[in-house]
Amino acid sequence: MKSKLFIFLILLFFTAHVFGQTKKAKEIETLAKQWVDANNAQDIDDISSLYASSLNFYAINKDKGTCIKEKKSFFEKYPKYSISISNLDIDFYKSGIVKCNFVKNEVWNGEPRSPLQGYLLFQKEGNSYNIIAESDQRMDSQRGYVPQLGNKVQKSSNITYMLIGAGTLLLILGVFYLVKNNKEQRKKIESIPMLFSQPPNVEVAVNLPEFTAEELKKNNGLAFEKYVVKNFDKNYFKLLNWRGDKYVDGHYPLSSMEPDLDYLYRDSGRQQLFAIECKWQQATNANAVKLADERKLNNYRNYQTTKNYPVFVILGIGGTGSEPNNLFIIPLNEISDPLTSKEKLAKYSRTQTGRFYLEIPTLTLK
């Protein structure tokens, strides 16, 4: 009886978590649509009811009254303004903040604007969520602003696994019930080899792949490149080249001497080419970290000079390639030696979370 109660409580926990997160996501989605409708109707009162008492308004902290005045002035200047949003994506954070990401399409008095990656931040005040930030990638980039959101809660993509787990527990509960209440059925079940049991006197040989240190390093290196690529927003960063380090018996393509990735950043009216060399290393107790050998650094410098656009080294240390413990972004121009001290490296540590972005005026990758 106790085992049934325990399994039931676990099922109840999983179900409550799944439906709780789904309910919150639906609530945020509804509020985002209300925000769109209020902007299209230019209804100041409705917009005001959605805002918190103070918020970050396009990368600047302001009180609600100031934001409402600016909205009103904007609507007076653009009486035919309209907006629509798509690709809605909702992230929950342990700080209690909820980020609603979307692509916004705006028309200013009959003139369509280029699509922009926009977002709203929500936080609960009392029994309801209010908007505590409204902005887009262009304004954040221009003003060098990065929202400090804290650690992200596991996304709803894991809900499938929770449901599978809940279903498995339900199946186990059913088996327990059948075994306990039907002796004949129990005999039938016991006569069948269990899925996860091993028949007596049978040795099972498991051949696990053995990787050399070089193979492990190469696998983590490729995983780290994928990690870097996935953290660039496809709406603004176009991946032009992704080179691989393929060779055999001293034969290798000339492209392997060039940086791993070439990107084109583009927003409304601006664009910039740049390249990235990805490096992942295991955690080390040494006082110095090797970024690359001198020959490769010279190759990257020649590439930067020839192409006339900046090259950055993104370094991951510790963890795995797909989940590095520490991340560093180093402009090639600031690398004078293959070895760099940990103290000097700390200057380039990436502390903010979220996707990479490029500051156009200073050509700084963050």
C-alpha cells in the first residue's frame, strides 16, 4: 500500500509540474497578445494596465508614467502604426522572471520595417504578471544592454521526458497491482524473462568503445563548435562557412588553416563580417592557458588582414564541449603570445547569459 502511495505522489508531482508550467506559458502568451492588440489600437489605458510601476524600456530603466508618455508621443507621430509578432518562445527563470521572445513585424505609417527579434519580460506582482521590460535586439545592442535574468528553468522541451517517466511509473503501478491481486497472472508473468533482468548462469559481454585522449578532445571540440553556433540568433547572424579539421597522413585542405566559422551580422541598415576560431580545453591547474600554437595564430592573423574583418577566439574551459564551465571571448588583435596567464584571461570571461551579440560601433563580440 505504501509503495502505491509513493508512486502516486511521484505521478502527482510530475503532472502538477507539467500542467503548472503549461498554464503559466499560456498566461504569458495571452498577455503578449494583449500587448500587441493594445499597441495596434493605440490604447494607452490597456498598455498602462500591462506595465509594472517601473520597467526597462528599450534598454533604459524608467517609471511607468514616463513610458506611457513616450508611447503616447510615438502614437501621435505615427497614427497608422501597427505590429504583429511570430515565433513566440517563452523562457522561465529561477529569479521569477519570464521572458517572452518573438519576431516583431512593424509598419510605421505605411512603411514596413525589417523584422526584429523583440522580447517582453514579465514578473508576478500579487496575483498577476506585469511587464517589467520591453525591448528588442537592435536597441539592446546599440545601448550595450544585457538583461540580468539569472539561471534558466528547464524548458518545456523536457516535458516530453517527464510524461514518459510518468507513464512508466503508471505502468509499474499497474504491474504491481496485477502481481499482488492475481496469483495466476503472477505465475504467467514470472514465467516470462523480465525485460531488464539477466537469466541465471548467462554471461553478457558488453563492448564499450574506447576513445583515446586525442579522440575525446576532438569529439569535445566539435561539440563546442555546435554549442557556439547554436548561441547565435539566425535572424541576425548568417553562418557563411563552417570548416572542419579533416586530415590523413599529412594531407589536409588549406581551409583548415583558417578560422572555424565565418559570420555575416545584419540588421536594418547595417552589416558586418567577422570570423571565429573555437577552442575547448579541459580544466587545468597550470597558471597559463595555450590558445593556439604560433603557426596557427599567424594563419589567423593573415586571414584577418586578407579578409579585412575581425577574428575572435571563443574559448571554453572545463565541463564538456556542449556544456563548458567557463567561456571566454578574445579578440585576435589582443593575442600576442600562444600562452596567456589565467589572470589575463579573466579579462575576457563572458559573465552574461543568453545568445552572443555584436556591438557594431566598437566591433565587440559579447
